[in-house]
Amino acid sequence: MRSWSPGLRVGVIIAVVAVLGSALWLAYYLRSKPVSQTSSKFQGTLQNNQPMQNPGGEAATFSTKGSVDLTGEFFKAPGTNNRSCATCHIPEEGWSITPATLQRLFDETSGNHPIFNKLDADNPNMDVSTVDARRAAYSMLLARGVFRRGGAPRAGAEWEIIAVDDPHGFANTNQLVEWRRPLPTINFPIGTVAVNWDAGANLGKGQRAALVNLTNRLFTGALQGSPAAPETVDRIVDFETSLFTAQLTVPGVGRLDADGALGGPEALSKMERVGGEFNLFDAWAGSPDPKRAQIARGQELFNGMNSSMKSCNACHNSVNDGTNIGNRLFDVRTASAEARTSDLPLYTFRNKKTGETVQLTDAGFGNITGKWDDLGLFKTPTLRGLAARAPYFHNGIARTLEDVVRHYEKLFGFQFTDQERADLVAFLNAL
């Protein structure tokens, strides 16, 4: 039997200890290092114009970088909660996220996916120790895909909150809860300067500066991370501003860029930021194909003056994108008491000077500026890729595009015949 010298034994022991130490360190590193958790089914690289199915047909994204890299900073989790930008903004859903996907993620993980975080629970004090408890705690996310935002009322505002009715028991006169859908991170170069629903990231800044500001806030807020390095933020903003998304096909119609039409994301990427009307489907006006003709009629209705002397294009006036070219925010009654659903809070605001009161479910731009006249104002979002990202409006109160149209009829005075409503929905679905 061969014997080992004392020196050799010591060497072997040192080597074994070193290997074990390295293995333990690697295990600790992998365990402690946040792993990127995109909610998307797509991984790696998304090709330009790659069709992605949605309820209205297929949408696609076109990147000015040649393809969409799904591995960059946008998809990395920088904080302690394993969330990334791509946790809530996924390509197949117009770079937003839908309740159907949230339900799937909940079922696949028993509610332990990073998107389910007490930051966005109905009430942050709710129990989340069991599957049933988590399902109850995240009911707003699961039902309508809205995230809990808010905070203290604006100091020195022209208004005060004198009453609160919150079905979830968290909001009060010193704590606003504002339920918001994740806006799509697309089409920025041809859209409005405002980057979030209440323009809170802008504060007088241009679009890129606002995107930088918003990204910095998200790193230390929703992503629960440390302040981001400037180069990291720049890479995320560069990625976002390279993306153009739009509907690509509609069943029974085919490609939306066929026979002279200008639909789809590639044509959108070549357009300029100017004011005016939609002209995507001018070539289909009077088409013998009934579905193409319907889309063209819907575009004409959108651009024109309604019988009630109102026009969709009056606010949605960036050409072929549908944001507001003048960077204005609007009150379209989506936060009104009349539009309230039973799961939304209701605040009674009082003008400190006049005593006038108004009831709203969200302060909107008013909590950014503190001005009475800004209460209930919101960004006009891009209208491209709508079919992929229901429900609609800042608080998800419209489950379908027809619900969107009917909201304007009920609370904003628009008047449409059944045929006109169907035509308008067909146009919106084709965007």
C-alpha cells in the first residue's frame, strides 16, 4: 500500500478545501444574484416584423437597431425583487402586459412570480402567506392588469382631499392610491413628450430626459434596486426609443401594409413626428374588399367631425401614431365618479379657494402640479398595437375597443350608429 508523505497530504487537503470553498462561493453567488425574469414567452432575439399573435390578429415590432435584443439591460433584474423592465413590458402584448398573462404567471408560480410584489398589492398590509391569500391580495393586477401607484398629496396644492372611499382599505386623505396600466414602451420618436400617464417624470423636461428620470425612479422604486449607473440608464432609454410596434395582420384582411396601405411597424419607423390626420389606409377607401373598406371608413370617422361636433383626431393628432402633438394632457372622464368601478377608490377633492368639490378615482396630472384645473388629466397614449394590450385607459376600465368607443359616447358626448361604431373598432384594431 502506497503511503503519502506529510507534505503531500497537506497539499491535497488544501486543494480539497479550495475546491469546496469555490463551490460554496459560486452557489452563494448564484443564489444571491438576481436573475432576470421577463414575463415574455420570447427569449434571445426577436426579428424585425416577427408576427406575434393577439386577439385582433398579429402585431410586430421593428427596431432601428436591426432586431430586438431581448438580453440587454431592459431585461436584467438590478434589485432585490428579481423584477426587470421586461417583467411588466413584454413584446407580444404591445410592450405592456395583460390580465391573461398575469393570470398565467400566477397559476404557473402559485403567485410567486416577481411581478406579484406587495408594492402592487391591493393593500400592502395584506397577507400573502398562502396561494389563496396572494390571489386575494393581487386581485387588481389579476382582474385588470393595473399597478398601485400614488403617494402623499402634492404639498401646497390648490386643493385638499376631504373624503376617501377605498374598497381596499389603504388610501386616506394623506395617501393617494392611483391604479395605472403599464404604458407601452414604444413609438417614442414620433409621439408626445409625456412618458407616463400623469407626466410626472417630465417636470418640464424633454422626452429623453423624462425617460432617463423615469428609469432612475423605477430602479429604486418598482425594481427595488440601487441607483442605476448613467450608462445603464442610457442603454435602457436607447433600447426603448429604438422600438416601433403596430398591428401587422388582421384575420380576413391579411397584411396591413399591402396594396398601398401603410400599416405595420416598419412603415411607422420611417414616419416623422408631425401633427395631422391618420392616412394609413387611404389606399383602401372604396375597396371592393369589405373588411378593408371597413377599416378605411373607420379611419375617416376617426379623422372627421362626429355628428356631435366632436373629433377623435382633435386630441389624437400625431400623424399615424395617435398621441398629442402639442404634448397636452386631457380629461376624458376616465377618472370621473360616473366611470368608477366598485374596485377603485373615490376621492373628494375641494378647491381651497372656492370651496368647489369634485370626485375622482385618480388625481392625474393634478397631483404633479398641485393645480385644481389639472385634476383628472392624463397623457394621450400611442394608439398603435392596441389589439395586443387590453384593457384600456389609465385604469383599465375598458375591457375591449368597443368599450372604449362606448365610453366616449356615454361620458363625452360622441354619437355613433351601430355601423359607425363597428367601423371605428375595426380601424382601432388595425392600428
